[in-house]
Amino acid sequence: MLRNKSFEIIFPCRGLEIAFLCSLAAVGSVQADDTNDTARFSDKPAPLATNTFYQRPPPLIEFGDHFLSTGNLQKGITLPTGEVISPNFWIFGTLRSAVDTFDTGGTGPDAAKSRTSEWVNRLDLYGNLQFTPTERLLVGFRPLDRQYIQNGEVSDIFTGYRIEPLHTPGGIVKGQQTVEAFGATPRTLFFEGEFGEMFPRLDQHDKLSLDYGFSFGRQPLNLEDGLLANSYDVDMFTVTRTSLQVPGGSTMRISAIGAWSDIQGQNYNMPAGIPTYNYANAHFFGIDSSADFPRSTIDANVLYGTSGSHGDGVYAGLGAIQRFGKLNTTFRAVTSVAVDGDTSTNAPSRVATGTLLLSEFSYPMPGSKDFVYMDAYWGIDRFTSIVRDSDAGGPLGNVGILTAAVGLGNYAAPLGDQPEHSAGGAIGYQMFLDARRREQLIFEIGGRAQTETPKYLRQEPAEGVGIQYQQAIGQRFILILGGFAVNRADEGGSFGGRMEWVTKF
């Protein structure tokens, strides 16, 4: 028998089959009690413990609703199409400043075999005009560097101070020199939205499936994790359909891409600062897709590109990301086929035929947040990306810190970032030095071997070690320290180091 002040419940609790019901009755009796019993749940919600939250670092400028803030939203504006917009404008960006030195280990008058030392700066500044969560206009500038175009070749020159000689589009520059490379041309300017959200009155009952996303303008493009394409500013349009049903999987996304301008090729095995090639009258189109399956996420891409007098090319990629227990794995295969034959003979960047195979493995260490990784690649013939910026580095950037470009100044990938006629890999260990994971250290060893006789310095067989330290300071700053030592078969030792200060606002 259970009693309280307001009612009485009697259950013949005989046997285990009704013991659970008896317990529920007892709980109901306690909750119905209006005494000060501390065992009952309170009817009043507990206040949010905001004292444990980090303070929100606002962007540089905010108009309208604040980004990731609290409070009431502004009153929306209803357009004739039926869409309700709430315009917001945010300005944000990243300022990078670095001092570095890079010695390839070579000698002689060739700029590719000299040491470069410099202070360089890069500012990525964006203005985001947000109309709704699905519609926005984004404009981006890089005012501290500019692209230098001469005879179809494109180089990025960064504002700073030249300490030692380096290669520029005009040739060798000797002696110290201040570099001014200010630019006001937008590097990013595009609009993106969703058709069904912009015109809701066309399908008020959501039966026509008009939810197609699209974008138009100068925008970044990254395919197969940067292997097939890696550019900050391609003039193109896209149409995207999401949440598609796929047999054996949960969802699929597919995008149609068309590009008509600002398409840059890639340079083979040259240090940073050597120009890429800007294809005249070039354009490309294709399909980018991704699907989720129970054990893997599959990416697939097929594109066709033209490059004027340098021939047409077919480009394709296939990637798989999966997890086996605690082992994280990624496998990618990308290929390029020169439709009119290989036009890359004796030239730094042309349409070529080749394939790149890449595998990535990482495993978290027991009892800690650290992890070890092992990546390997095989470059068959001469694979070329369909589009690649001059400061984006080559397609081997995902292998490790010894093959990754920093995208700032003339500090190149120590082991080279082009896969032409080579195979190699890296093994690294990333450790976190504090509980909040705001301080990390990476050790890496890696190497590459050529499958054919090398033509350039950066194609030579080599092995080396690299180290990188990162420390977050406050909510807006990051300190990065890095260095390497590489031994090349014919050129002896190569070394370098850099210090970078990153400000996010």
C-alpha cells in the first residue's frame, strides 16, 4: 500500500512480473508529493551554468544578428517570392606573418638551388552578407599579396622583406629588399543559395523537390581532398542536390560544376615562388559526388577540361574514408588523361597523363589524445590536377608536413610535393602537450624514391625529418614553429625553418 496526502493506491504486488509496476507507482507517489522532499525532481528548471562557457570571440565587424551569439533575432523581411530574409553582415579574416629560411642544398646560379630567407605576410579578409542560413554573398580579398602574370605564368608575391636572394618572375634578385605586393582585386566573390528556399511559393506543400543548392562567381574549389583540384578562386557555377537516396547507403550529394576563367595549371617539382601556368581560354565542367554507406564515405569525381593550345584532358577521382575500430583510413585514386597526347614535354606545367594513388592511416594512442599516422603514395607517369593555385602546393600535401606547402612566401615542401614518376611516404607522431589540446607537437620522418631518372632538383630521391610545434594563445592567436632536414641523393643536405604568427579575427 502506497499513501500520500492526496490519494491512495493499492497494488497486490505478488511476484516478479509486477514488481516493475509497483516501483512505477511508488515513483508516481513521490512525484505527486508537494512536500520539500529532496529526492523528488524539481518543477523549476535549473539555470544554465554559463560561468563554464568560453566567451564568444566576435568577428571584426558585425551588423544585424551577432554571429553565434544569444538574444532575440531581428524581424525578417518578406520578399515577393515568399522568402523571409534577415540580412546580417560580418567581416572576419586571418592574418599570417612568418619569418623563414629554406636551403635546397644546391649551389650555382640557378634560383631553384639557392637559399631563400624572408619575412612575409598574408591577410585573408572576408565580408559575408548573410540573408538566410542558406543564402549569402561572400567577398574576399588578399590585400597583402598579389598575383604577378607574365607570358601566361602566375606567381604570388607577398608583402614583407627579402633577406636573401630568391627567384622572382624577373629572375635572380640579390641583396636585401623591401617587397610591396598590395592588391585590391577580389580573390573571392560569389553568391550561393537554395532554389526551394528562395521561391517557397512554387512548392508550398513540398511535393516538387525543388531543394537544389547553387553557387555562382569566383569561389574556392577542392576536390578529392585537394588532389584533383585545389584553388582559392575559380570563376565557376555549381548546382547541388543533397539528401538523395542511394542503394545500400543513407544519403548522397551530387554537384554539377562548370568553370570558365582563372584556371591555373601546376608546376612540377619546383620550389615555392616559381610561377604556375594560367591557361588561356580554358574551361572545364564535370560532376562531384559523395555518398555515405554503413562502413565508408565514398567520393567520386569526373571532369573534362580544355586549355586552349595546350590540349584537353579528362580527370577523375575516387576516394573512400572509413574507420576500422580505432584505425582511421583514407584511400584515394586520381588520374588525368591528355586527350590530345601528352603536351608536357620540356615544360613545367601542361596537360599530362598519369595516376596518383594515396593511402592514409592514423591510430589514437591508448590512454592519451596522441596519435600516430602513416601515409604512402605512388605516382604513376605524370598526373596533373585540373586546377591548382600557385601557392597551394602540389597534390602530395596530404602525405605529411614534409610534402605540404605552407601557402606563404617561398618556403617549399621539403621533400617536394609533386608525384611524377615517384613513390614515397611518411610516418609521424602527433602529441598534445596539455589537457585542452591547445599545444601540440608533430615529429615526422619521410622519403621518396624515383621510378624514372629525375629531371628536376625536387624530383631526386630523398629522405628527411620534420618537426612542427603549435600553441594556441588566447582565443585569436596561434604560434607555429617548424623545421626540417633532408638528404638528397645528388645535392647533399637541405634544411630550413620557420616561425609563424597567426591572428584570427
